[in-house]
Amino acid sequence: MTAFVRVCGPPNSAFLVGYPGISATLPRIEGKVEIRPTAGVSAPVAVSLVTICLQRRETIHPSADSITKKHLAAPRKEITDVVGREMLLFQCPAGKEYENVFSMDLPFVLFIPFGRGGEETARRVPPASLQLANRTAETYYEMVVMVQQGHTDQKKYSFPVPISRYDTLSTFGMYNRPESAERITDHLVTLGISLPRWSYGPLDPVSVYIKLAPNPDWMTKAKKVTINKLTIGIEEEIIYNHEGDEPQRKTKTLARQTQPVGLKLPAAGYFTNMGLVFPAKELRDGDGIIPRGKQAFPMYSVSGFTTTGTLYKIDYYLTVKAHMTSAKDILLRQPIVVCPLDHAGCKEEMEAIEQAAKDASNVRPDNPMLPAPTIVKVNDYNALHVLGMTMVGATRKPLIE
């Protein structure tokens, strides 16, 4: 008899417990595997072995966004690997080929790696679930249950599970320290910038302090320099196959702001503040309705965010350009971090993260104290009750309690 297999999460909760990327919360996937007969009640299920694992699948096709190149370019590249460890849920006793059962409820917990213990692939913090436009790159996760029935019959059942990362929240202190950078052109002018913070989400204000200073050793030439305008922008750079032999880069400007100046460079320098709003993706359709999302991917208000996978990498830069005469233009690119949540959303998550860390302090990864599995075998007393049936004489009847 073929098995009917499904995975259920904790009551009134999602599979994912804790916050991936934050080790104190012990991120993990909890639930139970339920195995029943596919149809009817007369034929039990023969089960030899049951395992479960979390599987990550990554695919890239850099030319998928071009109709002309899509068919001429190399085919889609895909990799699949296991996140963490595979968990053995059931194995029939030695000497028996299989166990005949009417019902199986097998609790499990799969711990998601959080970066400690080396940089082996199995220990790295897994990248967040993401699907870029036209599927040029995607990362998605699925729980894979393997059920072996007898020596040869082995079937796999997959269940998608979306995973987000929480180590780039803009409310973390490390992202709220000011960052500064400088660039010099023609030994005449120095462009300096300062960012009050460097993690941003959808519709977050991005402000930058800009300083243009002349070289005091070349003051005569520096005074002839005219500042025409200043431009700031946000660039998204996607590197496909970044760990391979032929990485492919694609850069796109997400937002840009220009400020006309038209001044000679003062001896004391030129100082100003510029800002823009980080662009957001509209989730609602033309009728103002949020469409049903895909089960494997969370709904984000941004087109992408800072992430590093095996096949692709997404970085963001704040660019500042000074357009001048009598000196070369200066372009400065400062790396920034993009988070899927805006600053207000990050603040809301902080309290929940603290509570999750307190809850995780009682969990032991080496012995998570799972509930005992519930297995109803064919020869158990009143075994048919679990399927809502009972024996009346020699006839099977629906169970009325």
C-alpha cells in the first residue's frame, strides 16, 4: 500500500522557530511527519525507514530577463544540497523487512546552522529564500521526507518552507555606527562622505553628508575648480557564479538624486547634506489587492536584498559623484546593506527576537526532548480506531464514539 505523507508544524505556528542568522534563538524547523494509508482502511502501510532533511535548491539563469538571449545562452544552472543534518525518524527492527502500520506520527526538529564551528558548507548560515524577477536567480528550501517501503521501494515527498535572514536588521548597533570614506582626484580635490547608518529597508530615508575640500598644497589650481552638480544614487550589483571561473556582473541603478551647485570650490571647502528614499516594490495589484504569494518565497517589499549564495551574490552601493570643471569628476562607491524590512519593521522584530532567545535557552541541540513518536501497528489493540473505523463482529464499521 502506498503511503500518504504530510508534514505538520506546531499548533497555530509556522514550521520555522527562531530567527535564522541570530544564533541565540537557535533557529530550527519543528513539526511532525504523519503517515497514513493513501486510500481505504483495509490495507496497512509497510514502512521500513523514514528520514527527513532540509534541502536548499539554488538556480541561476542570467539571461532569463532577455527574450533574445534566453534561448541562445547556456541552460539554467542548478545546485542542491542538504542544510544541516538528515534526521532518522523511524527504522524497523533488525531482521524485519518492514513494519505494517495504520498510522505514524513522527516528531522532528531540524536545527538550521548559525555559522559556528568553521566555514564548511553544512555549517554556514543558509541564505534567505529569494526569487528575482524572471527567475534570473532563486534560492528556495524544502523539507524532504524519504519513506522506504521494503528493500527497493523508496519515495521522496517535498514540502516548501520559506526562510528569511534576520542578521541585517537596521536596528542592530553595528549598522548604526557612522561610516566614512574619501576619494581624491587630480591631487586637487578630496571628496569625503559620511553615513550615519548603513543598513536600509524599503522606504527608509538615506542621508549622506558630503564634503569637497581643496588640496592646500595646490590651492592656486584648486581655486579654479567649479563644482557643477552632485549626484547620489543606489546601485544593485548581482554577481552570477561569483565563486566560479567566469563570474558575470549586472549593475542596475535603483534610485538617483541630483543637486545643482554651480560654485567655485571655496578655500574652506564645500559641505552639504543630500538624501533620498530607498525604493520599495508595490505588493498590491491595480485593484489594491495583495495577490496570494508563492509558498516557497516570503513576500518582500524590495526587489532584492543583500545576500550571498553559492551561485550568486547581491551587493548594494551608495554612489556619490561630484561633477566638476578644471578637474576630473569624482565617483565614490560605498557598500551598504539592504534589509527586506523597513526600520519600523526591524524595531517591531527586536522584542520578538529577545523572547525567542529566552525560549531557546531551554533547548538543548544535542537532546531537544522531542515527544515520543506515535505508531499504531496492525496488530495493536483497537488499531482501526485511529482511522475512524472499528470491528463489529467480522465487519468493519465507522467508529461512533
